[in-house]
Amino acid sequence: MNILLLGSGGRENALAWKMQQSHHCSQLFIAPGNAGTAAYGTNVTLATLDFEAIKQFCIDNKIQLVVVGPEEPLVKGIYDFLKNANELKNIIIVAPSASASQLEGSKSFAKEFMQKNNIPTAAYAEFTIENYEQGKTYLQQHSLPIVLKADGLAAGKGVVICNTLSEALISFEEMIVNKQFGNASAKVVVEEFLQGIEVSVFALTNGKDYQIIGHAKDYKRIGEGDTGLNTGGMGCVSPVPFMDEIFMQKVEEKIVKPTIQGFQNDHLIYDGFVFFGLMNCNGEPYVIEYNCRLGDPETEVILPRLETDLVSLFAAMDNGTLEDANIEYNEGYFATVMAVSGGYPGEYKKDVPISDLSKIEMEKTSFIFHAGTKLDAENNLVTNGGRVMAITSQGNSIKEAVDKSKQILSQIHFDGMYFRKDIGYEFE
């Protein structure tokens, strides 16, 4: 099978690594990829939003499977665009339709979907410039803390947890009046704050059948002890000790099954991953958000743990046999620690030289997944983003897995490099 993978981050490096292991994978192309993905396939210069060029590439290279990594092509309708091409009507696309992708593309759409399908989530209200004054009154009467979310895609930066009323009113004005996130914050969803531990569950579905393929706990804050600014993710662990059989059964019965049934009720075409962003509130799961693709760095921790052939799962998704697929996990614990550029998540430099990775001593149970990297004109490895690389290791405990990843990171150097040394701290 000829496969095209869209994206350029750590998620795509992990997907390329996993798919290349499949006996179903004949040729793998990654567009645009990074310095790490090149080890598992051929990087090609295609922009993820240039649908016309992607279509032509699929036709010219007899692509049979397209896997979409990032969210923007999903929300902008890559599934519909490729499926509407006569030459590609039999292609397998791991991506929901544009309509279904509104689950991630619009917080308001997602909240209405959850309400309609009785899926546990935080109470909410939504406001625009038209009812702005009403929104201010709502904030003044609401208990604290309170959560403000830009309705549309805001590159992971559109959620603010406000601990004071003045903070809430300032953020509300910034989003709606001053258009902090452009059109994404033309509508703002205001939610009650859920007290608990944030976790993620990942499923693959064809809109009717599904399989859970992993779960993880992400560490979003830049500083140790979960302090400082939010990031795209500084590390991950899986499996999560408190996500036991009882908790996962609640997730499946109260959240996953009603979500898949909701796709059918609303006639949403959904072929791909569902990311359930959850809050564990005293053992009860609530949905904070949906994403319509795998997360990053969660992908880098769940795929090494998943022993089932991923490409065969995509084929099963397409041919209606997903329900019968056998999902197998490695028995060990996995931890991902992310190395980031100095200054991230604020301003940071790119094109910073990275030390020679070939000299690193590591076991077969550890993996380096490139995120923001590239090769410069002289073929030297340099940084190309805020999150530079994810180191994933397997151990007999979370602590052992984290320690292995940190040991590898101690051998990697680039100017300004930083990583959190306390990933998985609460499970030690």
C-alpha cells in the first residue's frame, strides 16, 4: 500500500515510525515531514493546506491511504475534497469530514453535540459581540475559577482559566472586542471550571464501530510542578495508573459510545481518530474537548505501547471489520519527555545546531521522535520549532521510563535546550 502522511511534528514522526513497520506499507511519503520522518519514508514538499497539489500527488503516486496529522486540513475539508475527486474515490482517508471536524473546529458545536447526546461535560454559555454586555453580567454572577474558550481553532492558545473576575473580564474583552484570536474568538464559550486531573483517551472509528487504541496523561505547563505558561505539551505517560478498568469502563459507556452514536444520529461522516480530552473528577470522566486527530506528544507515547499493526487498523476501519480487530498493548510503562527551544512557549530562535544524535547510547526500548527539526543547506540537523524532539522510553514503572528518557536527553545538546525533569512526578 502506498501511503501519504500529512504533517511535520513529533506526532507525524511517531506515525511514520509505526506505519513503516507494517507489512502493508509499500511506500511511505511524508508531507512536508521533518528531519526524523526521513528515516521512515520520503519527505515531499507539499503544504498541508494545498489540497490541489495533494490530490495530484495522490494520483501521480498511486496513493491508497492518506493519514492526516494536524487539525487545520481536517477542519478545512481535506476529506471531502479528496473523496470528491473521481480518480480517488477508492482511497482510504484517515480523517473525518469537514462537518464532523467541527467537533474540534468549534467549541460551541462540540458543546451542543455533547448536550444533545447526554455526554458529561462542564456547564457553559456562549457569547458574541451581539450579546457582549450580557456576557459581562454572566461573568460577574459566575463562581470562580471560570474558563473562557475561543470558539474556533487558536493553535492551542485559545483557552484561559481565570481566577479573578477582573482577569475574566479582561480576557473576555481581549477575545471578543479586540479579536485576540481573530475570527476564532468572534464567539467565546464560557465554562464552569472542573476540578480534577486531565487525561486523554484515543479511539479509531469509521463512525459506526470503534476501537480504543490508547490513553495518556499530558503535562502542559512549561515549569516543573505544573507551573508557568501552557505549552503544546512537555511530556506524557501511559498507561496512567488511575485509569483502571473501572474508570475506562465509565469512559466507554458514558462518553465513547454516546459520541459514536451521535455521529450516526447526526449523519456525520467520520473515518479517523477521536481524541477525548477528559477531566477525571473524583473517578468520574467529563469531556473538556474533542480533537479530531491524534495529540502531540500523546502520539509519541501511545503508539510505542500499541502492538497492533496500525495500517491494518486503518484498513479495518475502511472495510467494516474494525469491530473485530484485536488491540494489543505492550505490558510496560512508557514516558515521553519533550526537549524545547529556549524561550518557548514565548519567542525562540530557529536554526540552532543540534548535537550529533548518532553518538547517543540508547536501548532498543527508547525512541527519538523529531518534532521541530530540519536539515540545513549543509545537511546539518538544526531546530525548526518550539518543541524540538520527544524522547520516549519503556520501563517497568513510569519512573524508570522517565529516567531512561532523561538519560538520553542528557546526551543531546542545542543552545537554550530545556526539558521538564519531573514528568510523571505524581506516580513515583
